[in-house]
Amino acid sequence: MIKVKAYLLKQIADIRIYGVRELFRKFYLTIKILAQLPIDIIAIAPCIFIRLIRPLIIVRIEKFPTGNFGNLIQYPSIYQIKKKLNIDLPKKKFFDFVYIDYKNKIYNRQLVKMWKRKFNFLSGYLLDPISRVNKLLPGWRIHTIEALNTRDRDVDNLVAKYQPLNFTNEEEIYGKSMLSKIGLKDGDKFVCLIVRDAAYQKKKISPRYRDWSYHDYRNQEVNNYLLASEELAKRGYYVFRMGTVVEKAFTSSNKKIIDYANSNFRSDFMDVYLAAKCFFCISTGVGFDYLPYFFKRPIVYSSTAPVGDLHTTREQNMHITKHHVLKREKRRLSISEIFSYGVAFAYDSKVFKEKGIELIDNTPEEIKDLVIEMVEHLEFSKKLTPESEELQKSFKKLYAANIKHFNEGSDAENVLLMSGNTKIKTRMHGTIRSRYSSKFLKENKNWLN
């Protein structure tokens, strides 16, 4: 009863804020829900049927995760890897069907095309009512595909054993021809750069219907990456500034630095192809970077937050996080202090503000140093100095200890995250394998406290 009252109050509040147009929108949605009732009644029959045949074969149905770019990569990839390696599968014979919700926007059609070579897709008009009704009946969980709607990461680094996505021969030929048109020759190496700003989310869902300011702490200035990009160009690399919709241009006189996001070459196919073929990727922590991840490309994560959300399970990854400054004391917090202040897993700008903590992006010099470290590691297999090796060990040990403490002492893999007033357990960390910026650790040893 309390939930119903809260729901009704929210609808009234929305109408007061957005006016008559919102009233008509909600009226339209109500009519659509009522129109679904006859279809849902018909869907009861196939739901009963799949339960009757369950002793022989388990039929599972799930909506494909198209509503978010990162989920469109991550969830199906985890599913395919686990299926290939026979992990977390039903013990009986099973058959899986997926569908695309006809109401959802598809954020990359090339990805869907590639997934259709891996999954059994059927019409959403057929499967959506069955899936919806199934979840109202007893025993519904066994007929869903949990891996396609869970936030679990590849904490065991299973991608090292199997790559879930691949191109056809025709796609490979086309991708190479496009690189040639852009100006790259065979053997030329390139780096993908993806810097988050507010433009993409505002296009995805208008601020009229969703307040995106809670994610403002993730946005960055793309020109902070110009120094690193210029250094890469000097060393012979091309740099592709990625993005579908961006706030500003990434301008350089160097022809090897390409503002691909604002170019005529940008397409859903090339988004995937560039991510799959890059020498490595520089990311500020966005859904796009799951593409190079599942294509086994190394990733530099720069100016990221929150600190507890690092992708630490792969040795090929390198990190540097935003500076957390306690405003009343005008000093930077250490790793342990970031956890103790309760912002290591803060996913809302308001939380940092309430705690009196200001997030400051890494400097162009800090970013360049991290990128150079990745280049030298990949190109020359440059080993760490004994001092840097010890600092890396200290970082990994301290990071794992803080996650374990945050997680109420159970383990460092399953992290309890807050969603409203509810704690949700999700696997985010296994063995801490990735590296933090060695130069930063040398110059900021107080951070390792």
C-alpha cells in the first residue's frame, strides 16, 4: 500500500513539473498497458507449456540488453564466455531464446548484427508477453537467463580464455579498406581515446525526463588528453578520438590525431572495428571501453571515479584516478581515507558534495606519463624498477584490503553496493592484477595510506 501511494504521488509530481504534455504521455502509457492484457492472457499457455516440458528440456527466455551501450557489450559477452567454458549453466539440457524489446532503442546495430550470429533471436512481439507473464508465475527464475541481466564483471579474467566477439572475413576486408581511406597503412598502430562528457546521455534520454547531473563527476575535459595524444603521434601512433555524440571538437594540427567522433568516417561498424583493432585504448570509464576489453585490447583508465570501481582483474590494464580533495582541509585523501569517508563506491555527484570532497581531474602531464608507461610496457616489455615493483605490490595489497573491509569482511570479490536503501551484492573484484601509474605512486607516496 505504501509503494502504491508513493507511485501515485510520483505521477502527480511529474505532471506538476512537466505539465499537460506529461499527463497525456502517462495516459497513453496506461492505455498501452491495458491493451496488453488480452495478449498476456494468451501468453499464459506457452508459459505452462515450457513448465510441462521442463523434465526434458529447460527453455529460457530473456530480453536482450540493448538499452545501454555498455550492457549491450558486457552482459552478452559474459554469457558467451561462460557458455563456452561450461560455467554456471543449467545441469539439464537447455535451449535459450532472446529478443529485442521493440520499445528499446538500439545503440549500436553492428553489435546486434554480430550477436545475432551467436544467439537464438526471435521476435520481441512474440517473446515479450511470454517473458512478462513467466515472471508472474511460480518457478519463473529457471526460465530466465540471469547472465543477461546481471551486473557481474569478468572478475576471473575469463576473457583471457575465450574471445566472445569476432568479425566475418567480409567485415575484416571492409574494416581494413576504411582504415586505408582514413590514411592508415598496413602495420600502422593506433590508439582509441574515449573521454566522457554529458552530450551522449542527454541525447539518450532528454534532461526533461531524467536528471543526469548525478553523473557529472564522471565528465571530463577532452583537451586534457591533447598532450598525451601529441606524444603518441610523435612516437608514430594514430589517435582516434571516439564518441557518438560529443560536446566539443578535439583539435590538433597533427594529422595523426583524428577527431573520429566528428568525422564522416564515424559509423556503428567502425566504432566496433576500431575498438577491436586498436593497440590500446585510453578511457575515462565509459560503456565503450567494454569493446576493447572483450577484444582483449589493453586499456588505460584515466581520471576515473569512484575509486572502488576500478577494472583490476587484467594485467594489461593501467589506472590513475581523480584526486579526492577534502575541501575544509584543502588536502588530498589517501586510498584508505577515500574508503573511510564512504565515497569509494559513490555513484552520485551529490554524495561527494555532501561529504565535502571535490574531485579534480588528473593533469595533462599525469595522463601523458601513464600513457607513456603503457607504450613502453607494450612496445619494449619494460620492466618496473625494484622501487616501482614494491609500490605496485603495496597498491594491490592496500586496495584489496579496503574492498574487503568495505564489504563487511567477507571477501574482496563480492561488493555490497547501495541502490536506494537496498544493498546489492555484485562481483566486481577478483585478484588485483592491474597496475596503477608508477610515476604517480613514486611522487605521491602518501596516497598509499
